[in-house]
Amino acid sequence: MDIKFDIKGLKELENALRDLGEEYANPKFAVQAMRPAVKAAMGPVEGTIIASTPRDKGNLANSTKTRIGKPTKKMLSSDHFSNDTIIAGRSGWTWSGGSLWNQSLAVEFGTAEMSGSATLRNAIDAHAEQMIETFAKTLGPSIEKKAKQLHKKYGR
């Protein structure tokens, strides 16, 4: 699926985030301001993954989480991210303790005995446009809320 879109106002957004970090002398504040918008955008994806994950014991579906944070080195080395990327949202299966690695690979890509369901890829594809719209709607209020918090804390 090839999706194309045009985003206007990115320069203004970038300037607002940069100004927020510079005013309070900490660039992390820009990332903190973006976190709620990324979380809101990824919410429907997480729900779709949980609903469409095949059930055996339910462990794989129950392990679904959305993580938001710095992009990994592997992400930054891919063609999908630039070195300017400061935050990334990821939804998918996670686990600690007993590994669900083999099960997750079998569900997503299949095995010799069964075909894969592409659960993760389909969830992202199904919500691509909605994620962009949600992010756009929630980012401005999120930046304003963070600015108010910082103003109250630091009095600037």
C-alpha cells in the first residue's frame, strides 16, 4: 500500500518545539510535549493488533503494548527515519520472561505449515491516515499544555 500525503506547517511546528526547549534550556521538553500526541495517534493501532491477533492461550495478544521514546540506532539507519527524528511510537507484541518470539514470527510471517496473517503491518496500514489526523489534532494542545506546565514550574 502506497500512501502519499502533504503536511503543511511543519516549519512552524519545528520552531515552536525548538522555542519550547530553548526557553527552558532543555531539548527534552520538546519530546515530552510530543509524547501525548504520539500516544493518541498510536492508540487505534494497538487496539487493532489486540483484536486481530490469533488466540491460542492469548499470551501474544495480551503482550501488545505501545512504546514511545527515542528511535533506536537501527531505526535511524533505515530509509524510513531521518537523523532529525526525535521520537518514535511503536505498537506491537512485547514480552519478558518466557519468549514469544517464535510465536510472533509465525503469526506475522507464517511457517512452512501455515501462512502469516501480517497482523502488525495490516494494523498500521489500516490506521495510517487516522494516525496522521489524530497526531495533527492533538499535537498543538499537547505543546500548549506542556508550555503551561513549564511556565507554572519555572515561572517564565
